[in-house]
Amino acid sequence: MTPMKKLQDFTGFSDKTDDAIFHMENDFGAHHYERIQVVVRHARGCWLTDDKGNKYLDCLAAYSAANPGHHHPAITGAVMDALNGHYASVLSNVVFTDPLGVFLSEAARFAPQMAPRFGNHGNKVLPKNGGVESVETAIKTMRYYGFKQKGIPDGKQEIIVFNNNFHGRTISVVSFSSSKKYKEGFGPLTPGFVSVEFGSIEAVKNAITPNTCGILVEPFQGEGGMIIPPKGFLAGLRQLCDENDLLLMADEIQVGMGRTGKKFCFEHENIVPDGVILGKALSGGLVPLSAFITNTKLMDMVFSKGSDGSTFGGYPLACVAGTASLKVFEEENLAEQSAQKGEILKKRIQEIADRSLHVKEVRGKGLFIGIEVKDGNAMDFCRKLLKLGLVVNDSHGHTIRISPPLVINEEEMDFLVDRLEKVLIE
């Protein structure tokens, strides 16, 4: 099989050459990403195509944003209908829109009853744009709960987070990042966060003080190196929160929506958090959309008129995409697909690892798989894989991240495994 299939030319949005695009981004954009030298002109399903018709299997899915595949016809169709039907435009939040109402009701029912210890009041949803905005919403909720319910003096609230976390890049969020490059020179940083070892219940216990109001956790760290916590860790966090009257918030922006073989990653330990943060795949990867979902009692306690807002948060086009995406998730059994395909793919990758001199460990759940290499040079392997028609990236420098769209088929998995074998067994 040749490295990349040839199709007809794809000009995409413009007729600018690749070199022209490289120069435009270099001359007029911030240099805040390390990019690979490919200009994608067309994306469909699991494949990305350049202007020469060279095809690349997308094994990143935009960090889980494209879980249902690029330009899923049902989601794309719903968006096109909204644009053509003139009900997609952003409107002032002083009026009601039916896309928002429908999306909120569908998203609220999509999650199990959040914060069940507060009663079976149903869920409420606060929509935003990029995922980090909903992380900020969860932080607000924990802080306000500490102030209002626990009597912590305002400004003294503390939230426990975890080393090597990734929750976004606003000032408040980078303030508790372990990465120096995310925050150096951007001070003064936001106080009120205590970072401890991921996976250590003892470290969390030791960090709890009278001012602690909540715990923010990724149930499976993606950017931190594709790290799965020890069995019982999430259940332990749930118990600590119940015993100490803390709120447990699960950031499932990358690992939710079926990515790890369950609808939500926290379901692997049969727990329910007090709030869940979703993004990326929530709109099928077509428009920015994120959401914070919590118990109605908590949402009504924290947010009142004027205490929060967003011009584009929950605007009609995003809500149309979100509603369609939730429907696709259920109708196409994406979580089940991820579990079944992930089990097969991980086993095949492990067989390669057993014969490779380069691989230290393979770990993952569903279609969220990391291949840690011994020399910590994962990006070198990613560049080699690009030449063979795979788009992948490193996680924390030492791990090759494999997270294709959940609709990847058997032939595409064969293509993926064939390329991994060529690069990892030399």
C-alpha cells in the first residue's frame, strides 16, 4: 500500500499555495503552536486531504473534537439547514431562542443526575464557547459554594487540582498548570489552587483544609502524558468530597462523549461527580461549543441574573450543532463503537510494542491510546508517521497519542497499525 492515496486536486477555501499559507501564518499569526508542514484543504470522516489529493488518516481527531468524524452528514446538514433557514445567527440574550431551549433540555438529560447527594432535582446546563470557559464556570461554582454553603471567607476559597493537568490557557487556569511555558511572564497569577500528585488519594487528603471547596480532575489525563489513574482513585475522590462537603468537578472535554469507551470517563468507576465539563465533540467539531452541567439546586444557588454571561455562549448555530451531535452520539452508539474498536486496536498496538525496541508502555481506554517511547522523543516518531500518511502528535514529549474519530473502520485501523509497525519496528 502506498503511503498516501492520490485523488483529484483539492483547493479548499482558497487557491493559495502551501508555501503562501506557511508565510501568511508566519508573518501575520502568533507563533504559539508547533505545527507540522501540511496544509489541510479537505476533511471528511477520518481523513484529511491536501491540495495535491494526498490523504492522511487523522489519528488526533482535533484532541477529541471530531469524535463522530469530520463533517458528519447529519450534523453538517443540521448546520446548513440553520444557515439556510435564517435561524443560525447570534441574537441578544435578552430574547429566547428555540435552538438554545432544545439543546439545554437534551444536554441536561444526556448526563446522569449530577450531584445526587443534593437531591434528584434534574440537571441544568450553562453553555459557553471554548472548553476553558466552562472550566472557569466550574471554578466559579466551587468557589461560590464554598462561600455561600460552607462559610469560607470570599477570597480564601481553595480548589485542589493535579500535577500535569491541562484545563486550558486562561490566566486563572494556567495559574495552576505544572507547565512553566504556559504561565511564565503572565503574572500575577490567580491564587486559590493547590496542586497535588495525580492518582494519590493520600496527597489529596493532606491538601484538604477548612478553606477547601472543591476538586477539579481529569478522569484520564490526556496532555499530561495519557495517564490513567490507579483503580479506585475517582471513587476515593468521591468519598473525600462527600466526607468533607466538597464539590467534585470532572473535566471531560477530551475524554467524554465516548472517547474512552463510555459516555463519560467517570463511569469506569461507577461514580457521579457534582458537575461535568464538556466541549470539543459536543458540537461534532463544527463550531465552538462547551457546557457545564450540574444539579439544578447547585446551578440555581450559584448563578443569578447578571452573575454570568456570554454573547456567543449558547448561540443558535452552536446549539443546532450540539443537538445534532448528541443525537448522532446516541443513534450511532459511539461509546460502544469506541469500546469495541479500542479493545481491538490496543491489542494490536501492544503486539507491535512487544516486538519494538522503542516502546516503553502502551496504555489507554477505548480509542484514547498512548504509546510511551523509551527515549522521550515521541515527536520524532510522529514526524515519521506523517510521511506515511498518519497525523498524530505527542503527549508530554514522551508519548505518541492515538485518538482517531470514533467512526474509524477496520480498513482504516489496518492502515494505522501498518504505519505504526513500519515506524516502531526498525
